[in-house]
Amino acid sequence: MTKKTGVLLVNLGTPDAPDRKSVYKYLKEFLLDKRVLDIPWLQRNLLVRLLIAPFRSKPSSKLYQKLWTNEGSPLKVNGYKLVKGIRELLGENYTVELAMRYQTPTIKSGLATLRSKAVDEIIVFPLFPHYASASTGSVHEEVMKEISTWQVIPELKLINSYYDLEGMIKVFADNARKYDLTSYDHFLFSYHGLPQRQMIKANDFNHCHCNIECCQKITNENKFCYSAQCYATTKALVVNLGLKEWQYTTCFQSRLGRDPWIKPYTSDVLLERTKKGDKSLLVFCPAFVSDCLETTVEVEDEYRNDFIHLGGEKLDLVESLNDNPEWIKVVAEFIKQQN
């Protein structure tokens, strides 16, 4: 009997439409996740239901309208294209489905489809190269919660991270080579940020001090540390591209609230680079395998405008992996290696 493998690709999520009602629904589901907004239940519910979702849904919907294409949300459109390409490469012994942690298509529906195909095992592949409790951890928890209700539970493999996956690094680097690298004064590797308190909570070996020094090398103690994994990705890209130490900076974007987040902040680095006389920057966002609000709007639009306002002249964004055929090959090969 031929073994059947189910594969669930999971991304964070996106509103079903760029209108205020859909964005409100998305924000509420996203921020009520205890792994995302890790504060006491009552405080979280009051904050999200009475303040954040009602007041942020309108301005956020305007940002999503900038992002939206004729096909829909790039995150979902690229996700379906990725699934289609992987299906074609893996063949009939694999069933590949797309899911979003928040909104549609749901993890529940994706798992139900795999279950209906009587798969022998399920591989859950979060579309986040770096492990964080608020992203990969939340996906894993939701998958286990759903599967725990099944009478027959197949073999289950949860992918933790793949921050230094050679093929992924090569595709990101090749995307950068589409630009004239010699024309830039500096290179930024901008990752999605996390509150420092979440870094400390995930500190099983009591080593985390939320500083750059302890993240410079992957060790047995920090191998699951989000920040350390981000720095490892930067180093892999730097080696591939042949950049020198002084040519680049690793930084973190998308900070919210007053609590301290992982530093340095991308917004602060932009100011610092203009003070040093930089006029042109090339920005990588390796935490995102698909272009989304944080890349297309936050970096390519908002940060570019900020940089020019500060005295810069050019800020370009290296495109994400999206539905790049080489990225599709990398994921398909990675999945085959899990068997």
C-alpha cells in the first residue's frame, strides 16, 4: 500500500476583503490569541474589543486597500499559487492544502480535507522561517487542538523553523541580485519585531538578556530564539551576497505599543543611516515569504517616504519569495525530505 502524505501550509492570515468590517473581524481574531497579545484574559478582551479593533479597523482597512490587487490579498493569492506548484511537483501521493491561522481558509478546513483523503501522516509547514510563539507556536497549538478531537490521529510532524534553509537563502539572494548592489550605500535586513517580554517567556534555558550580543551565534541554549534565528538568516544572506560587516544592519519593524520590543528598531536605523550620509538603501524582509502589508506598505511605502523625508534619495525593497518557481522547488524538496 502506498503511503499518503498530507501537507498543510499555514500563513498568518488576511482579511477576506479590504473593508472595515472584514478588517475588524480579522484584527479581533488575531489579537484575541493569547500567544499574540500575551496579557491576562480580561485585559486582552477589553483592550481588543473596546479599543484596538474598533479604532484601528478603519485606518487599517485603508492600508489593506493599498495592498489589495485585482486577484485579492497577495498573501492568499501567493499562497494558493505556492500550493498549486507544490502539488504538481510532489505528485498524487501527496495532498497539499493552504490554511491561515486567522480567517480563511481555516486550519480546521485544511485539516478536514487532509483527513478526508485518509492520509497516513500530516506535515504542518508554517510559512514563517523563524520560530516565535506568536506565529509558529500559535499555528502548532491550533493544529494540535483540532487534531486532538479526532478518533484516529495520523502521524504528525510540525515544522519548527527553517531560518537557514540553503535553497530559501539562495532565492532571497537571487532576488536581491536583480538590483545593482554596488549602487546602495547600505543594506537593511528588517524582520518583524516581537515584544521583549515574549522573548523572555520563551527563554527555557534562562539565558536571554534581549541584547544583540547573545544572538550573534546559534547555540544549544538559543536555538529556538526568534532573534538569534533572524541574525542567522542575515548572516547566511550576507555570506551568499559577499557583503562586508560594515555594509549591513539587522533590525526589527512593526513595533506597537509602549513596551520595549526587539532592538534595533528599523525606524531608528533609518534615522541613523541618514545621519551617516547614506542616500540609498536596499531592504530585505526575510521573515516574510510572501509580500504583505508589512513589506509592500510598511517598508516600500511608509519607510521609503520616511527615509526620503529624512534626506535619503532611494529605498528599494527586495521582493519576497511569493510564487517564485525556485521557491516552490525548495519547499517541495524540503517536504519530501521529511518522509
